[in-house]
Amino acid sequence: QVRLEESGGGLVQPGGSLRLSCAASRSRGSIGAMGWYRQAPGKQRELVATISSDSRTRYADSVKGRFTISRDNAKNTVYLQMNSLKPEDTAVYYCNAVSGTPPYNYWGQGTQVTVSA
């Protein structure tokens, strides 16, 4: 069982920055890949960025060069640094973690990011 707690969302002007954090707590086992997904109103949830347990990263094309994902394995925490934010980045951002055998996807409750002037 893994519990994910997100923080760091909010309202920011276009061109601004935000940093999301997601702390994972687990009752047993290790945590594998972690990542961030987002869902805008009327749209499907989409991948933003993922990071493996050995810190290999993957990004959606729409955020490459602007967002950076990182993790602190000692704290079981994943971060998403978001720079040069655009109105189209507005969405609820969800933290994801994979754990267990067979692998199971765990999700956070989501944090709202709004980019608006």
C-alpha cells in the first residue's frame, strides 16, 4: 500500500514558475517509477513526466525544456519544477507511483495548477 500526498499547486501568471512535490509513504515494499500526469477540463489525463527508480526521465513533448522532474529516494519524494508556464498548462496535476508485485499504479488526490493573467 502506497499513499501519495501532493503539494505546491496554485495560481501563477504566464511565464511564471511552480514546483510540485509528492511524498510517498508505503507500508511495505519499494517504490519504482514515479511521475506526474495532468487532466484539463474536458480532456483525458495525460502524461507529463516520469522518472524511474534509477532516475531515467521521460517527458511529454509539450513540456520538454520547461519542466524538470526529479526524485529524492531517501525521502520517497518526487518533484516537478515547472518553468515558463503557459495557460495551456492549466490542469489538475496527479502524482503517480508504481509499487508491488505485480506492479500496481497508485495515484495522489491531485493538485490544481492554474496559469492565468
